[in-house]
Amino acid sequence: MQRRLLIASLLAAPAIATAQTTPLRLIVPAPPGGSTDILARILIERAGALLGQNVIVDNRGGAGGIIGTEAAARAAADGNTLILGHNQTHASNQWMARNLPYQVIESFTPVARLATVHHATVVPAQSPARNMAGLIEMGRGGRRVSYASSQAGSASHVIAETFVRRSGMDAVHVPYRGGGPATQDTVAGVVDFYVSTWPGVVALVREGRLRALSIGAEQRIAGFPDLPTTAEAGVPFMAVDAWFGLFAPRGVEAPRVTRLAEAFLAALAQPETAARAVQAGLNAAPMPPAEFAAFQLAEVRRWQEMATLTGIMMEG
């Protein structure tokens, strides 16, 4: 209730007339056009108005988000640099990247979680698998199946490999350089299945070019009443959302962290902003600093378990 009142008061307050001279740099550890970049650009105008500060997006993609995240870790702790990180940059890279040049916990101060994205298991339209049980049977029937990932060490790789091992399937991993090529080859039937973020495949599922077998949501999603959740499909361990949140370099003063969190969470709460996020396939999932910090710790532990089970390491 206190959080709702705080956000409501921020939304009702007039924008600060005079912006600070120093802009706020928001590092996006990904190229323009992806979910992380889209979320950043949805939020910066309103958040900047509430802060009285121009917000500049700084895209620094590459190496599974490591390049941009290292830059954020090395930035001055003056409260004028943030990174819009995610489950790979601030959880799984701790266990799956060799010689990581930052620490996912010690190098940063969590500011706010903003959004999540579900993962879905999809197969080519011509696949004999009509559900998750059928896909498992394909991999147990003496035939080796193949699965795509957007990159070795990515969430799509880890979730799929966890599924393969827990289900006792015989499967080979086919890594790609991004979700686009992985999706294209799944449509073409080059691979047997792909665990993708939902925004990346929903249009193709709607068009009938891919068949979705399950989605890692708590309940069935609007518009797809016949698509079971991972729990309903008997694979609850596959309900691993991608998440996006703001982090500051370690050492930023607590009042500044609080103010940054308030501004971005208030921007996220605006109906227009929320609608744009939904249209992009993002689920608003706000968390203030302390709650987000506890969530991140739990995620780091969960990814450690999955890394131990799968033995996966990023390429390079």
C-alpha cells in the first residue's frame, strides 16, 4: 500500500522544470531493438522528467552482456550511471562465463526490478510432438533430437538442457548467434525444438508457423487458452522467466538509489507505459531496492544449480 501511494504521488507531481546539468547514462548491454533496449526507451522520458534529468541510452552489446556490464561496474559511483541488466548479466554469468570481469553481486547495488518475459517451448508446425509429453517421447524413442539456442550459455540453452537431462532425452544442442536465426531454423524444421522468449515467437505461433507446447507462466495467457503452463505440462522446472532490472555501480548513496527506484517504478506504473510494455511482450514486475536485492540473490543461487546440473559454459 505504501508503495502504491508513493508511486501515485510521484505520478501526480509536476515534472521538475530545471534538469540537472549532468545527464543520467542508462547502459543497455545489448544492441538496439531487443527487449532490453525497448524497455529502456519506453521508460526514459517519464523517468527523466520525474528526476529532472535527461536520460541517455548507451547501447553496449556483446559477449552475452559482459561488455556493457563491465563498463557499468567500472563507472563512477555518483548516481549518474545505471545499467538495465537481466538474468544473464546479473545472475547466470557468475557461473557460466569464464574470467568474468565483474561480480554480479559485489560490483552493483540493485535499484529496481522492472519487467519479466516468459519462455515458451516451440516446435516446427510439422512436428509430430503435440505436447511436452510427445516431445519427451521423441527424445526417448531411439532417435536423437536437436534443439536450438540463441547462444551457448544463454537462458534458452540452459532451460532446454535442464529439460533434456531431467527428462532423460537423447538430444544435441545447436547454438545460434541470436534468437532470430534460432527461430528461423526452428520454423524450417532444421531443429526439433527451441525454448524461446515469448515475444520472439508469439507472432509465428499465432500464424501457425510454429507450435507452442508450453509456456512458463503461472496461469494460461490471454489469447492462447489452449497453451498449457509448464506446471500443467509436467515440467514446472522450466518456468524460468527472463527478468530486467536497474543496477547502479556499488557505492552509490542510498538516498540516490531510492530516488532512482521511485522515478523508474513510477514511470513503469503509468497506464500508457504499461500498455507499451505489454505490446512489446513484457510483463511489468516492479520491485523496490531491498526486495529486488533478495530476488537477485535467489536467482544467483538458482542459476548456480542449473549450471551445476548442465555443466554449461559460454563460448569464448
